[in-house]
Amino acid sequence: MARVAAAEKKALTGHLVTPRKPSGVDPAYDVYCEACPTRLVLDRLADKWVLLVMGLLGREPLRFNQLRREIEGVSQKVLSQTLKRLERDGLVARQAFATVPVTVEYSITPLGRTLSDTVRAVGLWAETNIEAVLAAQAAYDAQSGTEAGAQTSRATT
């Protein structure tokens, strides 16, 4: 009922849902609409730590310290927060084992598994295309530096 009302509101405000949604996608959700809750998911997935954790857990279940060793540069606090958010979202499962000290293992859930190929593809794309991105950045910076210098000289004359 609420989704129908949201779709009607979108229609009234001009945010029409595109008719070419993949089958199985609720037409009431539109990521381009500001109030759409799917934006929360996009925000979560835009986090580099989330992608790195999901990528590793997509391979195999891991303990916290194993994850921390594998993901260079992540702090204990950030990793802990990331895992809690992923667990809350239903993408990661946490299992504690009665050992001394307690052993905690994280694994990807069936819902998280539906993202595995996408996460892996994003990581592979980044590794494959980093040289082209760096070259584009250098070219842009060189051009911007030239334009900034030209603007400065025009302003002083």
C-alpha cells in the first residue's frame, strides 16, 4: 500500500518510474528519486571498505583478524563498523564459536552472494583500468594547471 502511494506521489511530482525495470524489481522503487530507500544501499556499496570486505568474504568465511590482515590500511574500528553495517543489512553473517578466547567468523549470506559477481567485477575493473584512470587524471591536472596559470596571468595584466 505504501509503495503504491509512493509510486503515485512520484507520478505527481514528475519522477516517473521507468517502464524498463528488470523483472522482479518493484516498480515503486526508483534510485533516481531522492526519497527512495534504495539510496541507502547505494551509499553502503559506495564505501571502499564494504567492497573489499564483500570481495574477501565472497571467497571464503574469515575471522576478524584475518580480514584486518588481508585489507591493508583498514583500522580495527572501521572494519568493526563496516562488518556491523553489513550484518545489519543482511549481507554478512557473524558466527561466534565457544572457544577461549571466543572465535568469531564472518561469512557472506545468500543475499550478499547475489552481490559477489558485481563486487568482483568492480574490483577487477579497477585493477584493469587504473593506468588509464591515472593517465586521464594527469592529463586533466596538466590542462587545469595550464588554464589556472593563464587565468592568473590575465588577471594581473
